[in-house]
Amino acid sequence: MTDIMILGAGVVGMTSAYALARRGYRVTVVDEGPAPATAGASFGNGAQLSYAYSDAMASPSLLRNLPRYLLGRDEAFRWKPSLSPASWLWNLRFLANGTRSAFERNTLEILSLALESRQALAALLARHPIDFDHRKAGKLHIHASSETLEQARRIGELKSALGVDQQVLNAKEATEREPALAHYGAPFAGAIWSPIDELGDPVMFCRGLRSILEDQYGARFLFRTRITGLRRSGRSIAAVSTSQGDLATPRVVLALGTGSLRVAQSVGIAPPIWPMQGYSLTLPATPDAPTASITDVKRKFVLCRIGERLRVAGLADLGGADTPFKPERAATLLRTVGAIFPKAGDYDERQEWTGFRPLAPNSRPRIGPTPIEGLYLNCGHGSLGWTLALGSAERLAVLLR
């Protein structure tokens, strides 16, 4: 039996541990938190399993709107490049992926991984039922203008080559599909309906998966253990340096989200990921909350009902990884969502969160081996970590040698 150490106990780390343990690896998961998914994007993400919404972030539309973003004229998306060489290199690679051909290629690659992830989650739940408020809710992408609705229709035609069914609905049809849209606080042209999309609480999922890993696969967990770097012997990995001392291991999987870059740099590896800060609100849902997941395309937020709670997530601030919680940004999200879905939840009882999504220039996660023997990556999922986690874990397990 081969030992392997997974660094990170968010959804990507936990699913990596499961995929490897199921194949006979002796797995140890190391994380700074006291339990799985206590911080980072897995704790406060949008909770949507957006299998059909695989659109890469760098796109012709983003390039057209770049001056607005750089000048801070879009409340939902702000881009403040730093002066570091690493930042400029990442920015140039990101912009190079904004051509139509690159956008379509990246979108289809992400979609393929998303569909693998959907199958992998179904297979996991068939073996090991987990209670995580999982629902096959479908998703509506609300479009304010007929122009963006038409653009989405064309992207949907592209995705149909992989068997994905997305339906174009006018405003009346969308409201018939989701009656909560009768209270939508602005006119809209229509929506794209994605029936295969699902939702669930990633924190509950990770904690349920921990029990399965411990009880049925003998996995070990080292919590409250801060990872400070890696140590190698020649061209091979030798140990993980932590607040508890060095942990010897022949194989390591980096699944630390934005923290993967810092740890990888300790052995001379620099995966091309950059932090994208986002915010979320969690509050009691009302009977007027939508049943389907919602993505508001113009205002760049997502909303879904998880059990009796409403989760709203949005905003994208590209910049540094050390930016603290900004009350004014959380207030922007609250103001935006409260105006559009005023009756969906009790906004006075909200819990606010901020965290960082690890974005690759082409929006495609980095999965597989590195030049350091025994060191593997599973990071760079951007805002789709929850959606892509199971498929990424299965690909990683196949690539291990």
C-alpha cells in the first residue's frame, strides 16, 4: 500500500483523498483548520454544482469591457493588477485566453470535466449516501438584455456537441419555470435553463466524506497543522514542512486553493494561479425564495436555496491574496441582491463571508504531476471548485504514477 499526503481539506482535497483511498492508497489529509472546509472557498462558495455553466472567465466580452473593469466602473468585477512580474505575466496569459477560439476551447474543456464530475458524484452517492442538502434543482441564467441572451444561446449551441441541453426561455416562460421571478426587481429579456445543474452544501459534504474516509478507508487527518512548505531530496519530494514539524512522505497532492502557489514555490514550482476574491451571504430563506438555482448575468451573482438557508455569492476582485474583508464590498452584494430578490430571504439575519478563488489564466485547473517526482497538483479551479472537484479527483487518480 502506497502512502500519499493530501494538502488541503476543502472540496478538492477531500475528493482527491476519496478517489485515491478508493484505489488502495493510504491517505493522510493535512489542513490548518480544525475540520474539513472550515475556511477558504469551500466554506462560503455559491453551493451550486454548475455542470452546464462551464464558461471560461477570459472571453471576448471581458476584453471589450476591460477599460470599465480597470477603472472600477463595474461594481461586480474589479481588476487591480499589481506591479509584480508574476502578476503581469499572469495578466498577459489571462488576456491571451480572451480570444473567441481560446474561450470556446477552454469552455468545452471545462464542460467535459464538469460532466465527468457529475458522473463521479452520482457514483459516490450510490456507494456512500451523504446528507448535504443535495438537490437536482436546475439553474436559470437571467439575462437583462436580448443581446446577452443571444450570445448565451450561441454558447449553448457549442455545448450541445457534448450532449448538454440548455433551453432559451423568454421572460414569461422563465417566470413560469420559476415563480419566484414574479418578484424579480428589474425587467429582464429571458433566461437560459440548465436542467442538469444541481446544488448542495459543500461543508456538509466534506464532513460527511471525512467520516466515510476514516471509517471505511482508514484515512488519517491532521488538523490544526499549518503547512509552511515542502522539502525535497534531489528531484524527489521528501517531506512536508508544518507547524508540527516535517512529515516524511513519498507523494504529495497540493490542493490548497490559492495557498498552493506559496507552498509550491518552496520547491521551485510556480503553478499559474492567481487569487480572485469573492463574497457571500448566508441567511434564512423565505417561502418566496427560488427553488431553482439562479445566476444573474448582468449583476454577476448566484443564488440558491440550501435546505432552509439562502446562499448568495458574487463579486470578483482580481488582486492580491492578502486583501482583508471589506464591509463596503459585502454591502454592495447585499444592496444588489436585496433590490433584485427583496422577498427571497431575511437579509437582516445574514452571515457574511469573503475568500479567494484560485484562478488559472484559461480557467482550467492544473491536475497531475510536476517536475518534482512525487509532487502532484490539483488546484486552479477558480469559482468552479465545488462543481469540478469530483471529476478533478478522478483525473488525478488516473495520472498518479
